[in-house]
Amino acid sequence: MSNFKLDVVIHGDSEEAAASSPNRKVTVSETRNIQNPGYRGLTDRLFRGSRAAVGGNFKLPLEGDEKREHGPAVKSGPLISGTAYCISSCSMTLLNKVVLSTYNFNAGISLMFYQNLISTLVVAVFGFFGAVSVEKLNWKLIKLWIPVNLIFIGMLVSGMYSLKYINIAMVTILKNMTNILTAVGELYMFRKRQNQKVWTAMFLMIISAVSGSITDLSFDTKGYAWQIVNCILTASYSLTLRRVMDKAKQATVSGSLNEVSMVLLNNLLSLPFAIFLILIFDEWRYVMNAGVIELPMFWVAATASGFLGLAISFTSMWFLQQTGPTTYSLVGSLNKIPISLAGLVLFNVPLSVPNMFSILFGLFAGIFFARAKMS
């Protein structure tokens, strides 16, 4: 499972949390959308594209981040959950980069299939033993969800291929463009208007993306093309999911669709489509003949990335429960900094001073965007 399911990243705002207007980026959960419309905005940050992991009816604080009970365990909760979330998110991105670039694995669809299969099996096992609550799937719900799932698959595949050809820092900066596409889509589809600070932040994102692309010493046309497609599909996923959710919950037996059920639905439905694409693009021949599949460490990295996809969902839910939308959004934006820097250092990315400035400027724009959405 790619980090793009989640990072499908991590953008959202307390304003939307109170106004009930989902705007998801990589990975979003809908439990609170259904159980309490006031929490819709919170779920924007939980899917980057991806994935939620825990269903349930726990309450989240809306104001001030977060009025909590006192006590050593409670006080350490935000620190532990936040650290776990940041580590799993960073590790997921870095591992996907290792699998796709370091091992030069040219079968992104097959990797997606493997990661989604892991997620499906884990959720199914948890559901079987009663560790999580999973909604019973039916044909009406599946038919409603297929358009969402097709965009979801395209989002994951395009995200993987862009990560293969572009360095992590530039992928992070370019993904900011998804915010702009989503905001424009919300304006025309849902008549949701953003404040002036948000549009200013998005203008800064455009400047950082353009300047970063121009000064990128490892510029790759194919990679940038994949990233543009990924931004379009990620924004489309967010907007389409918002349209489908109300109908989807009506198609369930319980009248709701929790986060775990969404994880199972997205990943399970993606498997037959992934097999079809693997056959159409003849990817299976490449996988069968690729020498890299004989390396044990390759399978360790690929399998770990699949489990980390679910870990991101678990830890993001845990962290959000321990803190609140404001802290969650800021930490999500700040978390891009270590991911970007680690990507530059670990993968020996050729870097110029102007490009480094563009990357830092883009990270600042992302933080400013998160703050602007809260105002």
C-alpha cells in the first residue's frame, strides 16, 4: 500500500471538521462523517488514499486541540501516538522508494496488488476474530463504490511510478498541487469557498512547484507526467468520495460505513482490477523474469511497506484521537520535512542551491496552507 493512500497525505482543517466538508487527499476515513457530520473534515487527512484502520465510536475533541484528562498515561499518549504516526509515514515513503528505485522494480501495478492483498488479509483476519468491526458488503454497495475504486487504483499506481522517477522531496512539493485542484473542484461542485490566506498559500505552492521543477537536476519527464496524473486523480478521488459517501452508507445494513469497512472495500475491490491490468500490460512476464524477486531483502521491503500502509492508518487514528484536528494537521505538514530531507540524503539526490531553496519554500507553503485552513 502506498503512502499516497494516506498522503494522501495529510491535509485537512479544523474549519472543515466543524463545517462537515470532507476534502481528502491520499487517504481518508469516513466513520465520523457518518456517525457525526461535524467530524467530516477530520477524515480528510486519514486516507491518502488510503486507508483507515480502526472503526469505532470514540469521541474526538474539536476545540483547542484538545482538552484531555490528566495523568501520566494520558499525557504521554499524544507524544507516543504522534511519534508512531511520523515514523510509520516516513518509513512507508522511504520503503516504497527503495522497492521501486533502489531495486529498480518496474512493476508498480504488481506492487500495488501485493500491498493491497496484505491489507485485505490483515483486515479480514482482524474482522474474523472480532478485533475490528467490518460492515457486511453487498452488491449495491460494491456497485456504488466501483467508480471510487477505479480512481483509487489509478491514484496508487500513478503515485508509485512518480515516486520511482522523481526524488521524494520533489514528489512532496508537487503533491501540494493537489490542494489547488481540490479547492477548485470544491468551488465548482460544492460551492465551498476558501479564505484569502488559503489562496495565498496555494499561490506559494505553485511558485515552489514551478521553481522546483526548473531547478531539479534530476528532472525526469516521465516522472513529472506521472505526478501530474497523480495530482488530478487524487483530487478526483477526494471529490468523488464525497459525492458517493451519503449513498454508500444508505446501501449498508447498519446505515453507516466505518473506516475498517472502507479499507476492506477499497483494497478488496482493487484486486481483480489489478490482476486485469497486470495481464493487459503483460506485467506478469516481467515479474516472473525479474531477478530482483529472488532477493529476500526485496520481499522484506515490499511486505513491510504493505504492513506500514495499515500502520499509518492505525497510528493516524490514534494520534487524532489523542490530540485533535489542529495538531494533527500541523504535524502532518511538518512531517514532510524529515521525509524530504531523508529522501535527499539516503538516495544521494543531486541538488543545487536554487532547488534546495525551492523545496524548503514548498515545505513552508505546505505549513502555511495548513495554518490558513485553520483560520
